[in-house]
Amino acid sequence: MKGNISLTLLFAGLLVVSCLRSGKQTDNSVTVDSISWITPDTVLPRQDRMAFHAALSAKIHSLKDTLLRCNIIAYGMGEYENVYLIANTPEWQERFRKEVADHPLIRFHGYDGNDVCEEEGVNHLYGLHLWTEAEVRPLSTQTLSCVFSNESDADILCSKHYSLAYEKSPGHWCYLPINTYAEDIGIIVKPGTEHRFTARLYPELFPNLPTRYRLFYEVWREWGEDAREKIVLMEEFRMKE
């Protein structure tokens, strides 16, 4: 399984794009267009890379295409200009190139709906349970109310990370494009208590389909001072028209 994107591990200069952020911005399209990298292997001086990054940032923040802006999780300057998308499909890449910038050294990252999911999980184990609010959901579903319950005799460690998969064809599962950014903090769930969280789908970016879906949630149980077991919990539900 692909690891979640942790913004705390990204290089300096990574900026998080909020679709709720507003304010007057400067459109530096001339600056973007004026920086010419002849081939994808060209290495620009740092000053030119910083200028390109600043111009790209200004164009992203001035976007009037709300959906495109919300699809951009983050972007950052390194050897390449890396752009992280929730739905990293060819259609959304083309939309970015058309409305923001088309440049050979821009690199896109994220799920495109075709990444094979071979992950397995259990619904309950050792008194640990995972469930969602309903087994059948309409195609318009945007969020899922989820519950992790600890009926064991031990403290359980969990986090804010989760993943989703959908059955693209019979028996063939792929990861669902979602926002994989979350705070990297540990949550302790005491015996006899539960942790509630909301899983978000993005049908406006990657349409829901009338098929089966799986929610994966990782938790850890301590077996003494030096032994910790990771448990992958899974809940299945279906989308219908």
C-alpha cells in the first residue's frame, strides 16, 4: 500500500493549498511563461527555480476554478516542481496545465483510481471493531461517519489516517483518490471507549460508482514493552444509484 503523504516530511518550501483561502493575489503568468526549461533534464539555477515556484504559487492562489484549486493538496520546489493532487487523473493534469502552467519539469503525484489495492483487513479482532453508519450509500455520498470501538482490555493506538478502495471490476480493487494529508498524531483509545471519525470521499473530483467500497483503518495493540502488533481493520459498504 502506498504510504500517506506526510507534509511534515516534505522539503522546505512546500505550501498547503486551502480551497477556503481568499485574498488579493497577483497573477504572474508572464513570469511563469518567461522561464523556459528546454528539456526535462535541464537543471536551472536555484534563483530561477525559486522564481518559477513563486510565479506558480501566485497563479494557483488566483485560480477562479474552485474545483481545481481544491484538488491541489500541495506543491513544492525541489529538483522538480512537485504538484500533489487528490485526483491525479489525466483529465485533472490537463486542466492544471491549461489553467495554471504547462511545463516539462512539473511532476504530478497522487492516486488516479487505477492503483491496485491488494490490502486485506478484518472487521473485528481482539474485541476491536470498525463500522460505518450504513452498509448501502447513495452515489451522492461525500462523507462517511465511522466508528472504531475498543472492547478489549488494552489501550489501542490509532491515528487520523485511513484509506479507501473500490471494486473497479469483479475481484479487482483499486485505491480511491482521497486527500491523504492528515496530522501525524497518535490517538489512544481506552478499553470500553470508541473513536469516531469522518472519512471523506470526493465525488466532485472522482465520481462515486455503483459498486463495493472498502474502508481501511490501522490500529496498534501493545503486547508488552517491546511488542506491538499492527492490525488493519476493514469495513465494506456499497454505493447504489
